[in-house]
Amino acid sequence: MSTGNCISSFFRVVRLVIAASLAMLYVTATPAAEQESGPIRVGITVSLTGDYAAPGEDVLGGAQMWASDVNGRGALLGRKVEIVYYDDKSDAATSARLYERLINQDKVDLLLGPYSSELTLAASTIAEKHNFPMVATGAADGHIWARGYKNIFGIDAPAREYMKLLVDSAAGAGLKRVALIYADSAFPRNVAEGVRDLAAGNNMEIVFDRKYSQGTTDFSAMLRQMKAGKPDLIVGGTYLDDSIAIVRAAKQARLSPKAMVFTVGPSLKEFGDALGPDADGVLGVVSWIRSAHLPMARDFSYRYKQKHGYNPGAHVAYGYGGGQVLEAAVRLAGTLDRDAVRQQLVNMKFRSLLGHYDVDETGKQMGKSIFVLQWQNGYRLLVLPKLMRESPIQYPFKPWSER
């Protein structure tokens, strides 16, 4: 055999040995490599059915858009992000059971909380049991952070403060008599507690104070009783369907206060879809609105509308902002280790799409502002605070008899 042939044979053997060695390395190393390079799995339960379906779908859409944006610009710790979700059917016990599944069976790396304070109270108990940090996406009831838990972190303003901007404005406009109506669940009850304190502080009289069970659809008798108190201001601790039903009952009773304001419902496009022109003049308190000069709000709103055909509401921002807070904590920690991520969630100061993230030692949000919108000519417009407003707030509410 010539020298050239010997050299050629030698290198052929070397290539075969190297290929075989790499193949062996692949076989032995693949399981660990796949585990390290697989997606970071973020677990959440969302209300796709039941009372909270409309805001629940929005929260999911926001979380998925955040994950898509992270993946589009690269990765998180060198890995893609995947949202793992289940329908909790707007039920607290179901949500708690599904978080057990996300932690124990799906082995998710990070947790976002469900929509609503009621469900978050249950879900955060599971997170605490497993010492697993959770970022709440749509919860504001102060009782969540009064239990001594170390693993639940809020991004929304406390519920007791939701109505402060609006009640102060109404008092300044001369409104004195307040009717308070609210659903018998965690968040609306906490809103009602705050309204009572705010009314007292502004020398306003509460002339009607009534709670109702969730799922109530007929408010006719309640609104007739409310009318007898001659309120200037109706304040509702509500969700979507009940806020719509209360407005309809007010129209039926020909109850025309100088202002009416609700939580949740007016922030959703479905509120205007259901009420049409009857939505005009109704006020809503929200944690996010695209005109509030919050970080990347206009760009976010534009991209969301391009995909979905309508502007996002506050609940989409909950999902997206919750993801951003988790992302910031992980990047600062440089790891998915739960203790390290928890420490960042306790200590970090951050501005997400939703606004300032700044929690106290319990995990309760202290840096978030609330905004007031009003339906005017079929649009949701920012009216408070005055420095940011798109349009002046319209007092008084136009009487039903003049519509």
C-alpha cells in the first residue's frame, strides 16, 4: 500500500472513531441536555369558563403575548418560555387542585397566579405549601397578604385604594350621597371597605349599602330600593355581567345619579358591546389603560390590536405585566432556583407594562397607581388623573329620560 493510501486510511479511521465517540456522547448526554435546553415552563390556571371567563381569557392572552415576546427576542436564561395552563372554571377549589398538578405533575419552573382575589386566596395557599413563589396576575384583596405567607407577590394596587381617585374627585364636584353595591366575594368586599372609609373622610353619606351573591342576575328590586335613597354617586364592586345588569336595572328604575362607577366591567370591551349607548357616562376604575403613559403601552396596544382586532384592556396587561415581573426576577437571580427568585421578588424595584412594581415585606404591592376611565361616545377614555386625561370627566351622568 502506498504512503498516500496509508495516510488516507488512517484519517478515515480517525473520522470513524470521532463520529462514534460523538454518537456515544450524544446517547449518554441527551437526556440531561434536553432538560437544560428545554423550555422554561410557566404554570397558571385561567378562567376560560364561568363568571370570570372574559377577564380570564384576557389574562391568558397577555401571558401568552409576553412569552411570545421573550422567545422572539431570544430566550430567558438561554431557554424558550412556554405557558402551561388549565381552565379553573372560575372556581377556587378547582384552581387550587390544578396548581397542585402544575407543581407536582407538570413540574413547572415558575408560577403566575389566577384571575380574581377569590381564586388567588386558594391558589396561593398551594404555592405556600410547596414554598414556590407566585406572582399574582389579577388579585388585590388585602387579606391575601395578611396571612404571613412568603410566596405571593402582587402587581395590582390594594383593593381598598381602588376608588380613592374617583371618590375624592366626586366629593370635590359636590357629590354627597353614596350608594354602595358589591358582590359577596373577596375583592368587591375589600373595595367596599375602602369606600366606606373614603366616604367618611370626604364627609359623604352612605345612603345605601348592600351586598349580593355572585351569580345574581336580577337587580330590579335592589335598584328600586336604592333609588329611594336619592344617591348622587353609585359605587359598584362588580365584575362584568353584574355591572351590565346593574346599569340595565338603573335604566329600568329611571335611577339617574350624577355619577356611577364600577370595578372590572367598564374596563372590558364586552361592557360597551352589551350596553351600547347606555354605557356612555359610566365610569370605571382600572389598573391599566393604554393612554396612561405607562412603559411600552402604545406599542403593546398596537401589536395586540393587530393580532386580535381590538385594543387590550387592563386584564391583558395583568397577564403580560405578571410575566415581565417574573422575567425580571429570574434575570436578576440568574437562575430558576426558587429561593433566589423569591429574594428578587421581595427586593427588586421594577417598571412593567402595568407600572411600578414595589412590594412590602408581605409581598403586597405598594407602588401601583389606579386610573379612572369613562365611556364617552362609545370609547373608553382616561379621565383621571387630570394630568394624564384624554378627556375631562363628565358630571353629571346624563339622565335616562334625556337619552
